[in-house]
Amino acid sequence: MGADFGRYRGTESRRTVESRLPQWLRRRPKAAAAHDAAENREALLLAAAAAGLPLAPAAHPVGYRCSCERVGCPTPARHPVSFAWQTQSTTDPAQVGRWAEGQPEANFITATGMVHDVLDVPLEAGRSALERLLEAGIDVGPVAEFGAGNGDEARLLFFTATRGTPDDEDEWWPCELDCHPETMDEHPGLRWHCRGSYVLVPPAKLPGEYGVSWVRGLEHPLPDPLTLLETLTDACARYVGEDDPDDHHAVAWPLGR
């Protein structure tokens, strides 16, 4: 009886372990995928810093809300977490690594106008322009998709070299006056992010399971923005139905040096 009972207990124990094993195996790929995603996120952020893009932590989505918990946040998951983001932004890999590890859900912004600018256009107009630019053999730098699938809010971000600060300040202004991310919904045309502005850097998550991802990576050198400008503005004019070449009111750009 005792031996039989012992064999019965042993059999039941093995059955219990075997029944739990498939559950563990089902959970393990999810954990492995999350680990791989975290490593990929940190690698992409470090690559951005190594390419000279100054980074700072940003808010992230919590469901359809923003992690900043501001009621009615106008730019959920799209803004820096600190008001000092311009001085906080850095390319230091150690600091970026600490931020990435310590804030695993955080998006990151890159401050424009120091090393690089960003030409920000509606997604469909940007895709059309990108195709035309590549067919013409024009060097296009890194390009990111913002919110693909999210209708009119979807954008294409062309990363370029910065135009810097011109000698004549009267011909130039901080682009936040015209193209701060908070005005994204009101201005469907091209926005030139330079000094005083920022964009989300991939990888980033947006409310509603949308995101920001690279279409062309940082291995592509930053071009002069003027080499892309005519094609982008033409595509934007077609997108918003404005074919008047003398109408510059919908476009913000610093042409002076």
C-alpha cells in the first residue's frame, strides 16, 4: 500500500509539472519578446545619440491617455517630461542608457536646431515626395514615420542637417512659433523643426497603438534641407490643394544663414 501510494504521488507530481510546463512555455516567448524589444529600443536610442541627435526623455501613452496625467493633454505621449528639455538633451551614451533603463516606458524626443533639423510633412505627401527624390537620385537622409495609419495626424519626418543660426537674425525665428508640436492638427502643410523645437525619435509609442519608426535609418548621412525642400513643398501643396507657388503662409522655414 505504501509503495503503491508513493508511486501514485510520484505520478501525480510528474503530471502536475508536465501540465504546468506548457503554461511556462507559453509565457516564456512573451517575456523573451519583451526583453528583445527593450534591448532593441535601447540600441536604437544609443544609435541615435551616436549619430549626434541630442535626446531627452518624453511622455508615453497610458492607454489612450498621457503619462503626464494632465487633464486634456494636447499632445499625449509627444512632449518632453521636463521643461528643461533643451538643456537636458544630450548625446552622452551613458546618460541615454541610464534613462532608457530607468524609464522603460518613456518615449524620447530629439532637440532640433543644434545638429539636425526635421522637415515634417503629411504622410501621404511625404511618401510621394520620398519616391520622387529617390528616383531623381537625390541623397535623402534618415526618414521616420509618425502615427502611420492614424489618418490626418500621420506624418513623415525627414531628418536633415541644421541650417544653423543666420548672420541676420531678422530673417530667422524659432520655429516653435509656427510648428510647435501642439499645432500639428491645425497645419497640414510642411513644418521645419529647427531651434526651439523637437520631434519624437524612434522607437516611440503613441496612444491607440500607433508609433514612430524608422523608414530610412541613421546610417544615411544628413542632407542639406534645401536639397529636399522644393520636392517636399510641391508634394504638400498637392496634398492640401494649394497650387499657388506664391502662397508661403502655410509653410515655416528659416532660409537665412
